[in-house]
Amino acid sequence: MKSPEKLTPLLKQYYAIKKQHPGRLLLFRMGDFYELFGDDAVTASSILGIALTSRDHGDSGKLPLAGVPHHTLNRYLTKLLQAGFKVAVCDQVEDPKQAKGIVKREVTEVFTPGSITLDGALETDKPNYLAGISFAGETAGLALMDITTGRFMIDEFPSAALADNLSFHRPSEVIVPDAHRAALSQTLASAIPLATVTPIDDYRFDASLAYGDLVSHFKTTSLDGFGLGQLGPAIGAAGAVLAYVKDLKSGRVGQITRIERLHKEQYMELDAATIKNLELVETPYEGRKNSLLSVIDRTQSPGGGRLLRNWLLSPLTMLELIEARQEAVKSFRKASDIRKKAAESLKGMPDLERLSTKVAMKKAGPRDIAYLRLGLEKVIEIKTVSAGLQSQLITESLSHINDFSDLINLIAKAIIDDPPATLQDGGLFKRGYSPELDNLILGIDEAKKYIHDLQKIEREKTGITSLKVGYNRVFGYYIEVTRPHLSKVPSYFIRKQTLVAAERFITEELKTKEELILNAEEKIKTLEFDLYDKLLGEIGEHVAKIQDAAGAISTIDVILGFASMADQTGYIIPTIDQSLEIEIHDGRHPVLETILPPGKFVPNDIFLDGAKKRLGIITGPNMAGKSTFLRQVGLLTLMAQIGAPIPA
């Protein structure tokens, strides 16, 4: 970098902002582009496949330069984040026309792999966790936050179990105390090799400081109500994660409405080897395809897909909870009419969890709000049609769905049915929502009607049949008269522009109407921004209730999917008890049965107990199916423990 006195004013501004964001690529808004300079430009051009050029900055010399159009920002940001980079987005925060000197710029948001909130950047059926790790002696504390859904979980365990826990949850980014960076490097590299590791100041993990930050955020006096009162390093990790995200998102984390203990006694822990070898959620070479998840997934909503994945990786160990899910599946199977109606309402269900996050962060666009209204209407439909089911689990789930009629009406009165993609496009509010906005629009409509009628009026008054009224961005509105008719031009026409074959004029009245339109359009733009910000704030007050409803609908979606799977495949609801017996008749491998031609998979039996028959020996040549049988028993047992029907 050149000495500061030789830098252009623009580069002085750039380097001052860049200095505040070490280790992050800086996307610097310049007009219609986001530009990158120097090493950032070289890196980005390689990752994004965009042209690398250089620009002469006077005494500052030539500097590598790369840029992307502002309307493609999300696409290129996604690529950079998926490559593991952190990115700071610097925007122009004042109107260039009003600026005196260099346009004022500020970093408006920082994106990291663990804090992605961009549309299309994440798979809908997977969480995207940001993890934090803290220690107290031989105890490790782990915090996990999915910023897109608002889920925030913590737990403590022996430090030796840290690698297994990280492998299980697969966070895309993990923050660690700077003092532990070197000691953790090998563990992190082996457990989560693709994750971005971010060291931050040690004091951020102080448990007492973190406790104060957490109770302040959740507006409570203690964390006992969350069942977290006795935890230490986990609290430190949670506080560090929350503070880190608040820094990245300028404090906009209203979607984080609760915090929960990660591992509870009713769940069975699966280690990374079990998940991998049983190919529960993905296979080594085909990703999700031909995994158990791909075979049993009949969910129709993004939240339902994520919940099914979570259930599959956290089988139940408490009989009454398993039976509650089974009872819910049976109730949907018995009530086929209800199931059909609920399934119809689930079609096209928006991702309510992630939409509520966008609202809380004030990142939701007009179409997001329209989708939210659609989703809430579907929620009410599902609650209404499912209310008669005889199932404790479904009844309990439905109890978490509040009355959203006021919120639905608010959105319906405010936003047009087919809103524009962005707020900048304008025209998103319905007439009657804001009298002030209506009056401005009416003024523009009347002025434009005057201009529309002006051509006919002036032709009749002047006798110039070729006279026309037009508009362009440079000169605004004008009256055009060709040269043969210039002698007929009245005295109140004011010359505005001379062309080869014509002259352009304006009148005082036309000038007044033009100024009215321009001033009103600017006022409308400002007013629409203010009205929309207020609307997001009003909707944001319902975020926690929307999250509750989203969780209830996800549960119903998974249960309904199990019922549909049983009907489609002939799977049965197994009987489960507290004994040590496992007895399966005509069991089938759920994945292989779908891959092989119909009837080619040979069903088989197994019986083991805790007394007389505790051991079974399988013999046979290579490739005879021994490991297939072992995996089959494991898969069917696991399916039974998540409350799903099984192929037997």
C-alpha cells in the first residue's frame, strides 16, 4: 500500500474501512457495482471466475480491481462463503447527488459461513450451525446457533467428547478462544475439516459476562427457566456466539427467542461412525441420494424436512414418547380425509422459520411478507382440519399455534397481492393503507393525466397536428414541434432543446407538473421505506409465535409423512416395549428394497433376547449379505425409535 499522503481520497476511505475488517474480503459499493481492490480482487477473481483488471489511481499507482454488479451480489456472496471466506459488504449510505466530496460508506453487514442468511445459499432441509467452544478444566462447553431458524442450543461434556459432538453437528463455522486456537487445531481439522475456524478474544467466553449478556437478550433475570442455571463453560460459549452474531448483524438477532439444552435424556446419542456407516442422511458417493433419509422423507415443508433429519439423528429412548408419535401416525392413517386436506394445505408451505428470521433482521422483501401471509393462512387451515384427530402429540402441537388473524389482516391490508421483488421497485402498498401515500399517488396520477391530455389540447389550440409531448431522463418532459411548424408556436412555449429537425419546448404549467411528479416520487420513495420499516417492526413482534407455529407444522408434516409412507409401502407400526427382546418377521432393508427390482429383496427374520438367545452368528461367503442384514436390523430399530413405520 502506498503511503497515506499519496492515496486518492477514495482509496483512503477504502483502506480505512478495510483496516477495520482484517481477514475479510471487502465488497466496496461504487455506483452499480461492488468492487474489490488489491489482494481481495485477486482472490475473488479466482474464486468467482470474474475478470481481474487494474486501474490507475494517480500517485497511488495501479491497483488490481475486480467487481460484480450490485444486483448479482447474493449469487457471488454465496460462492465466496461456500469457499470458506468471510465477507464485509460496504454500502453507500448517502445519496451521491447530495454528497460533498467522497460519498459516505459504511459496512452494513458481515457474512461468514456460519452466519449465512442469503436466499438460495443453504439447503432447505439442513441446519447451518455456528458453533462456539469454551472450557473449564476437563469440561467442554458447546453452543450451536442456526441463525436462519433462530435455534440456539448448548451443552457440556468431557473435553474428550468434543470431537464426536462436533462431527455429529457439523457446524460450518466455529469460534474458539484465541488462547486455545493452537491446542484445538488438530481436533477441529479431523472432526470438522470443512469448517471455518474463527479465533476471537478470550474475554468473550467469560461465563459471568456471558450470563449477563444472555439474560439481557432474553429479557429475564436468570437462565433457570431454560434449565441452564448450573452450566458453566457452555454459558461462556453461548455468550460468545451471541455477541459474535450481534457484531456481524449490527445487533439484529430478534429471531433468537429461546435457548435450550442440547442433549436430553430422552434421546439416544449416535456417534459419527454410526451415522456414516448406516448412511442415515448421506452416502459416501451420492450425497443424500439412497440414504435412509431420502427413502423415508415424505415431508412437504422445508421445516418438516429439517425436523425429520433431526429426528433421524436423535432417536428416542423413552417409550411413552415413541408411542405418542406412533399414535399420531395411526390417527392420520385412520382419518384419511383429514390427512388429504392437511397434505393439500402443506403443499407450497413457505419456510416460516427462515422467513421469521428475515423479518427479525429486517431483511425480508415484499414477496417474503406475501409468502409469510400465505404460510400463516395455511397454518390456520392445518390447525382447523387436524383439530379432530385423537392424538396427544398432535393436540399438543396444535396448542402452540396462536391466532394469527390480526397479523394476516395487517399484511393483507398493507401489501398488494402480487408485490414487487424489492422495496426499491416501489408500488407495494395497497390503497387505503396510508392516506399520506394515497394523496401523493393521486397527485402524480392527476399530473400524469394532465400531461397525457396535453398533446391533444395543444394540437387543438395551435393547429400543429404533428405536435407531440414526450419525456426522456435527461431533459424531462417536453413539447416537440417540427421545423415546418415553428411559426405556429405560441408565445407561452419556452424553448428547451434544439434538434436537427425539431425544437423542444416546455410551458410553465408543464414544468410545474413535472416538478410535482418528481417531488412526489421522491416523497413516495421515502415514505414507502418508512412505512415498510414500521410494518416489519409490527410483524417482528410476532416472531416467537411464528416460530412456535412453524415447529408445530413441522411436527405434523413429519407425522403425516410417516402415515403416507405406511399407506404407500405397506410398512407397519412396530410394537415397542421395555424388554431386551428384538423380534422382526419378514424384515426388509428400506433402502435396498427401493433400489432392487420389485420382489428381488428376500425378507428375513431375527429374534434376540436378554436371556436365552443373546447372540446370533451369521455365516456365508463374501457378498452374501451379512453386513446388509446387520445394517438392516440397525436401520429398522432406529426407524422404530423415531416413531416411523418399518418394512416388516
